Amino acid sequence: MKFVLAPDSFKESMTATEAVAAMQRGVLSVFPDADCVGAPMADGGEGTTEALADALGGVIVIAPVHDALGRPVSARYGYVDTERLAIVEIAAAAGIDLVAIADRDPRVASSFGVGELIGHALDRGATRFIVGLGGSVTNDGGAGMLQALGAHLLDAQGQDLPGGGAALARLDRIDLSTLDPRLAGTTFEIASDVTNPLLGATGASAVFGPQKGADPAMVGELDAALGVYSTVITALTGQDVAARPGAGAAGGLGAAFLAFFRADMRRGVDVVMDAVHLADLIAGADCVLTGEGSIDSQTLNGKTPLGVAEAAAVHGVPVIAFAGRIGGGAEVLYDHGFTALVPIVQGVSDLPGALADGAANLERAVATTCRLLALR
């Protein structure tokens, strides 16, 4: 039998690669001659770097960059030398988890470190990027990223703007003449499930600004500043990116990628599935095993197990999903390609215990499921 093992990470318990290993142990304990094909998965969020680096035979690179407040930080990205591919999560440099709640201020937070990460990968030889947009603490429309890569954002007096979203209110023009020339030959696959535009009631400032420290007055200030930024971008490029789906992702970083780079924005899990050639791996399989920490009705919103189920459905291969928690409304997934949903926790357990025992519980649940398959 051929099993394709394509789980996401089980947050705070197992990486996707560790989940693949646990699943394989469970399968082989029942079917010792089974062909187990591992494909660590992600959806563009946390864990994407490690999952893709592992799946594609890449390495993890540590780059010295700056966080959103300009403080030195060591950021991780993946690099696959054979494909000259860099895998970057913007949260590694501009992540909300890097800034304490009391210190969050999107008026001054900058995405400069994201540009530093990209520059570090370009120095290593990257010509292709997969970028996970998510978890940012910035609201600067990617202005800081552009500055780190050589662009100049200038006020009416020809002075470079300081970092942060509020400064964009004084933006007069963008000078791209010194932008890193290597970007012209570089492509970006942007993994993001956010479809918000840049501006307005559903834009970056209004929807995501409050969690980054913006009060109602700041939201209005930041939205107006991004409006100035959008007008300058349109005058420079001829593109009205503000209304494009995903332009508001990661505090407007989506807009910068779409306007200035050779970028294609897609659902995160689709980017990852294509990168690991999941459809080819599933062809001829007898069963696909997937899963993540929690599965419920929200899984339909582009989460990894749904993408895996959609890919398996093309080949008519059954999909079994495992999770630490099977939540409310999960039964709707049976109408979307799932054959079974299996909880991995046995008996009563507190959360710390369940997280600590995640790999053993997953292995046991997979083995039990395989014993049932053996009855067929």
C-alpha cells in the first residue's frame, strides 16, 4: 500500500516533519511493507519555512536583521540551493510576536527587516521566493521593505522618510532608480489567505491595525497615510493596487509586492502544495493522511487539510485527517473530500500533557486507523 503523509504542524506540539515521522511509525507498525511518502505541509503561516525546507531538501539560514522597531534580531529563512529558492516568513523579521504588547505602535513599526531578509537571500543566490504573509506588526505598506532594498521614499523636500506607517502621509514620490537590480530577474510566490484591500473599512488599517496597537484615531491616520502611498504608487506604476485582493495583507506588504515585484499572490496551501508537487505524490496512492492541531468548520477557510483533501479528490484517493481537537461543525468536512476525522488524544488529559504527548498520540491514532483499514 502507498500512503501519502501530508500533515501541517500541530501547533506547540509537533512540526510538520515530526508529524510525518509519527504518522510513518504508525503506518509501518501495521503495514511494515507500506510505501510511505512524506510531504510536510503548511498554509503560508507559521511553520512554512521549516516544512518547505524539509520537503525540498533545503537548509535553514540565519540572517541578522532588524525587527519592526529597529532592534537587532536573528531571523530564519529556508534556502533550496538546487532551485535557487528562498522561503521567507515575513513574521521572522516583522512579526507581532517579536514586539511586546506595550511596545506595539504601527505608526512607527517598519517592515525594513523583511527587505533585509530578502537581500540576504539574494546575496545567497536566490532568484525565486516563496513568501508567507502573516503575523506582521507593521502597517507601512511595505515601505520599509522597499527602503531596505534600495528604494527611496521621499517627502516634498526630497528627504527620505523615516520608518513606519504614519510617515507615509508626507510621501511625495518614490525613487526606484537605486532599487536592487537583482529583483528584476526574481519572482515571488506570495502565500496569503488574506483578501483584504489596502484601504477602507475592510483594509489593512481598519481590520488589522487594532491588534497591532492602533486605537480608532490611529486607524484613521494610518488609512489616510496609506491612501497617500497608494496615490503615489499609481502615479509611478500606472497600477491601482489598493483595491486588489490581498493588497492589505501584512499591513499592506501585499500592495508593495504586487506593485513593485514580479509577484503572484495565491492561497497559502496552494503555493505549498505546488512547491512539494503534492498532486504527483498522491497519484497512485491508496490513502492520504493529513492533519493539524485543531480541525473544525474553519478548516474550510483554506487550511492545510482542506487543500490536501482537494488535491486527493482529483485522484479519487481517500483522505483521513488527524487532530488534537475535533471542534464544532467539523462534520461539514465530510462533504468536502474527507473520509474520516480522527482525534488523537485518548482519555482525559490537560493541555500541557496533550501537547507533550502529541507525537506518541498521533502514532497511536494512525496505527489504530491502519488496523481498521486492514480489516477491509
